[in-house]
Amino acid sequence: MNVVHPLTPAAAASDQVDCTAEHILATTSDAHGLITYANSDFCRVSGYDAGELLGAPHRIVRHPDMPRGLFHLCWRRLKSGQPVAAYIKNSTKSGNHTWVFALMMPHPDGYLSMRIRPGGGHFDSIRGMYQAAQDRETGGMAPEESCRRLIADIRALGFAGYTEFMIVALGDEIAQRAQALHRKAPARIQVLADLADRVRSMISTASNLGEGFRNIRNEPVNMRILSNRLESGGASISMISQNYDTMAQEMSQNFDRLTDRKQGALTRIWQATGDGSLAILSALLIRELAAKRDDEQTAGNARYGDGVIDAHADRLEQRANEEINNIIRSCSAIPEVSRQLRRRINGLDVVKLLCRVENCRFGSRDAGLTAIIERLEGFHSETDALLGDLTKEAMQITQTANGLI
């Protein structure tokens, strides 16, 4: 018979039960959150026997100090088919508590969860955030709003969002575990970090390009204002402004192929980098768990989640390869877009030359055109350099991604 212990308010001075570095606490649960498997590490640390856990709701180990906003975030990702990782404080049967870094993911029959001892550089920061979230919830904040505030707090640390945070934290925790076990950290962790850095650099380069395109769109307006001021002598300037505006619009449309938030190449690269990194890191931890399973089988524990662990590791590695190939394919489009934009710049140079001719014709009659020409020259020069950087970064990302296959 399963015994479900009720959740009670946190004890003021409950003792912490530490996981060791060797521990990987694993459970599987069905679609309703009822536990269908718990490994010996989970039983040992939680204090429950397997018979008490099987069929019990997973909230049997939920600690009341944990903010509901975090679980809102976790369930939102899990129900959408996405994995999620988080620092979590759990209760034990004896009323004590243990901190873990948990990786949770859907599988065909429900959910798989793995937990390791936390020790990475973000652990202290996140505990402070949880306390602040818990205080807000005690004051009446709903879980959904608490989730939004928690994500905002994480962004304040410099992360683009929760996905980036949990990928960095997962890599850090796996590396910390390897160090505690006197092992060399998996080489792929550093490769993934390098890949993410290069993708961020490329996005920053594209952002600088975008700012230049936005700024230069004002110049045709400035030309038309100048044309009106010059009256009949400014007709040619007006025509030049129309040509420049048309060509600048075409450049912006080409640039949107890179930066469109739904279909742009950079969007696809960023998404694939996150999904691929999470799949690779998850597979690393699952393979560690599979090795522990072999040890447990040797000790007589032959049943281990009905093959869920191995099958899920295989699926994750296949998903990782798909995402890495997505990165490589998306990067292959960037040099061609850069070449097209460079050709447009060459066309704009002709317009800029016409501005010079008109400026010479006017002489010192109006200094406004000279200032416009100087800004165009700066834009053209900077854009050419940034397009070169963008192409180089795409090639570096492709090379790094190929090292993960």
C-alpha cells in the first residue's frame, strides 16, 4: 500500500540531507504525475522505500519553501513537450530537506526526472530569487505572475531568458560533478559554450547592422528637406533621394531574411543552438544514469524504468544531431545574404557619387549635402565591415557545430 505523507509548512530548522557527487536521483512518472519508478539513489536520499513511492504523487517530496511560480514554469514547458532544468528544494520523509539540480523531460509514457547535487556558480543567486518569489506569493501574487517575475530576475543576471539560464546551469553542474568525482569534464560542454558565444557575437553583429539600416532610412528624408530648401535647384537631389530610398528598402528586405523573429536565419540558429545544447547535455547525464543502472542490475535490481532511460538517451542524441545540422544549414545562407547586401551597397555607392556631383555643383551654397554624404560614407564603410564579420562568424559557427557531430 502506498503511503502519501501530507505536505506541511517548512520546519524552521530542518536539517539538510546532502546528495553526494555520485548520486543521480532518478524517477519516472505517468502523465498525471504519479511515480512509476524510483531508483535506489532517490529512495536513499528521500528516505522513502520504493513501495511507498510507486503510485504516489510526485508532490510527496515537494518542499513548501519552493515558489509555485517555478513549478508553473516547469509544467508549462513539460506540457508543451520541452525539457526543463531547475534548482529545487525537496522534502525528505523525516521532515528534512535536500537541494538538487533537476532535469525533467517528457517521454512517451509520462515524465523522466534526474537530479544531481548542485554546486555551480548560480546556485546561491537562485536561492535568493526563490525566497523573493516566495515572499511575493505569500503576499498574494498568482503563480503565473510569479513565474514572469522570476524570469525577469533571471534576465537581470544577463541571460536572454530561462532557456539560456538552464542550459548554462546544466553545463556548469555536469562539469562540477565531474570535478567532484575527479574526472575530466566532458569536452562537449566547452564546445557548446564556445558555440553559444559565437552565436551571441553574430547576433550582436547583426544588431549593429540593423541599427545602421534604421539610421540610414532617415537620409532620404533629409535629402528631400534639403531639396525643398534649394527650391528649383534641388530637383535632382529629390530624384536621388527617391532612388536611395528604394534601394535602402530592398537592402532592409534582404536583411530581414537574417533577422525575422519567426523565420530568419539568426532566429533559427539561436533556437537550434539552445535545443541542441539542451539535448546534448541531457544525453550526457542520461548516459551517466545508464552506467549506474548497470551497477544496480549487477546488485540484483534488474528492473529500471522498462528501458525508458536508454531509449530516451537515443532520442536525445538523434535530436541533438538534427539541431546541429539545422545550425549548419542556416549558417550556409548567411554568406549569400551578405553578398547580396554588398551588391546593394555598391549600388548605393553610385547614388552617393551622384550626391557628390550635385554637391560640387552647389559649391558652398548649402553645407547640408556635405553632412549627408559624410554620413552615407560612414554607413557604407561600417556596413561592409560588419557584413565581412557576419560571414566570418557564420563560418566559425559552422566549424564549431561540425565538431559536435
